[in-house]
Amino acid sequence: MKIIKKIVCRRGAALIISMIFVLIFSALAVSMATMSGTNLQIANNQRKANRAHACAESGLDILRFWLGRIYMPGITQPDDRFSYLANFLQTDLAENGISNITTSYDMDNSTIAIGDVVLYSSPAQYFSAEIQTTSNIDILQMDVTGSTGGLDRIIRVNYNFGTRAHTVFDYGVATKGALNLHGNIEMSGANVELDAGVYIESEDANALEIIGNSSIAGDVHITNPDATVDLQGGQATIGGETAPEAYDHVFKGVPPTEFPVPEPNYFRHYVQNTYDPNDVLAEYDNVIIPAGTDPITFGDVTFRGIVFIEAPNIVTFTGNTTITGIIVGNGDLSDDSGTNRIDFLGTIVSYPVTDLPEDDPQFEELRNETGTFLMAPGFSVSFGGNFETLNGAIAANGIEFFGNAGGTIDGSVINYSGSPMTLSGNSDLFFNRSGTDQMPAGFGPEIILFYVPSSYSEIVL
């Protein structure tokens, strides 16, 4: 205290002390200003980083939408799937008028590049992406880069190639048109729940019409939530019950189920012989029926292996027809005109391809093509004769059973036409799909991309 008093008592001491305090506070002010500037810069960098990350997240959501739309035929070979994906994505964007998302495909490096997509112009915020193959042929890697003010953030995710969980082959009957049962029709199955179910993907107001003493043993699933079901006749039943309880077995507004794409040309390489309507033969092996011949078979005729019918054609089977193999029509899947037809008017005796001679080399590979009896996209098919068993699935653009046609079908009946599928007369159908858990031969379950949430990671630059 004495020293301070001595200093204070000296002339000019207060000025020196004041200057010291000014210097101290000035240093503190400069330090605080510097720290504030640094904190501001840090905050600005964090803001840019968060914006960049948000751009990457936005890009991920956008691309998940477009990649979720991709599907390809099930027979697409693994080596061709990535190029198919690239072409599909580019075409889908163009057809929907999306011009700000551009893609390029580097075949050599198996990379799909998506150029800068501007999300906000001022300040510039955008994302870009790269999709690449990996060492695992079923897995793709996608890097989405979000950018803002020179800062980038990258999100990496994986996509897996796979197939849809359910298809129309989970039902006894599946149709894109309405279903009409007129007369004394009974649709049943070895396992009612699994075999005798019906799926209707129809835009018609009246999706299901049952008139007379007709019945569907299983449940009915209809995609149209506003569809009507018309039951006429006191014995018309669904799920074993008459109205009004029968309506409890009808489910409307169900999600759409995949109709696998039929690939008739898959069987073309088996063909070795040409059918000549002017030659009266009793047996044909792996035969093609040329377009425009419109043949009518008479008497007892036997077909073994593939019966390949070229469009346009009207083929009529009369008499007694024995088929150990698969009937294939190569029409246009979008053709519902009924111009091409396959009509069965006589008695059909069917055997599976596994019954083809084991000692004949032309049938060696074909014996493995199980599960299909008839595949005829672009053809309408009618059954008016008798059959005991049809060994495999039936798929066409328009299907009709009439008269006394009926029997066991070891597979599903699939109508790709938007026109009604009709069963009339006494056409009882008994479905037995036991042991047919695999996709029938020639049908490819659509290949789609599955996003793998657990693969999500942020890449540190």
C-alpha cells in the first residue's frame, strides 16, 4: 500500500496506469474480435457443411424415387443388368420430362454418372451422384455428393438386385380384366387357400360376375377399391358361402401384384421341325407352326416337346390331341385384339415335360423346363373340349372355358388381357399347384432394385 501511495503521489503515474489498462482492454477487445471472427467462420463453415449434407440427403431421396421405378425382365442376364438399368433410367427421366437430371454411362468402368442437379441457385446448392458395380454382381454402390460454397459431403449407400416377393402365380386365377362365371362353374383346389384364390386387376366397374350355380372356393382379391361384385342365383358362392357372407371373402383395394413377363422366344432354340398342314402326320417333335398357316388338326395327333406358334395365326386343335411339352405363341403382349387364337375343341391329353424320352438328345435340356403348359402372349385361348389334367400354367391375352371343358390344372391361369375372362357351361376347374413354388419355365420375375438402409454411411473427405 505504501508503494502504491508513493506511485500515485508521483506526477504522471495515473496516466501510465490508465495507458496500461487501455492496452489491456484493447488487447482483450482485439482477442475477442478475433475469436468472434473465428467463431463466425466456424459457424459459416458448419452452415455450409450442413447445407451440403442436406443437398446430399435430398439427392439420395430423389434418386431413391427414380431407382425405385426400375424393373427389368427376369431373364435379363447378370452381365446385362447394369446397362439395362442405365438405359431404363435415362429413358424414364426423358419420358417424364425431367430435364435437369442428366445421366451418362461409362461402359468400360461400369459407372452411371449423374451430373450436377441444382437444388437452389443462390447460393449454389446442388448434388451429383455415381452408381457403380461392385465385386458382388448383385450389389451396386451409389455415392451422392452434396455441394454448397465449395464444401462437399458424400453419402454412400448400396442397392441390391432382387425380385419381387409376390407374383400372380400365387393365385389359381389372375386376370387383368374382369372375371365372369356363367352357368355351373366350380373353381376349387387341392389347398383352397393357396390354390383356389382369385386376383383381379381390372379397371372395370363390375370386376366379378357370378351367375347361376357357380362357385369360387377361395378368396377374391381386387385392386380396384370401387369395384362391384355381382352374385346372381341362390347358389353362387365365394369362399364356400352364399351372399351376404360371400362378400366377406372379397377384398378390394389390394396392392397390385406383379404379372411376370412371358418370354416365348426363350423356347425358340428348341425348335427343329416345321409343321406342314398339308402333311397328315400323327406325331410332331419340337415343331414350329409358321405364321399365317391357320392350321386345323384332325384325328389323333401327338406333339412332343415345343409347339411354337408364330403370329399371326389361328390354330385349332380338334379330335384327340396329346401334348407332352409346352405350347408357345410369340404374339405381342399388348395385343388384346383376339386376332391370334388358339382353340382347343376336342379332347386334350397332357403330360409334363419330365415325361419326355430320356434317351432322346433333343429333349435332354427341355425336360428341365417345368411348370408351363401354354404361354401365348398376344393370343386369345379357348377351351371347349375335355381334359383330365393340364400339366402347367396357362397364360394368354384372353382366356375362355366353355361347354364341358374342365379338369385339373397343375398351375395358374393368367389372363394378360384387359378384356373379361369368361367361364361358362359346366367348366369345373380344379387347381393343384403343389410342388410348383418356382417360377414356371419361360416366365421371368421382374428384377428390381432394393435400397439397403443399413449400408448408409457418410464419407469423410
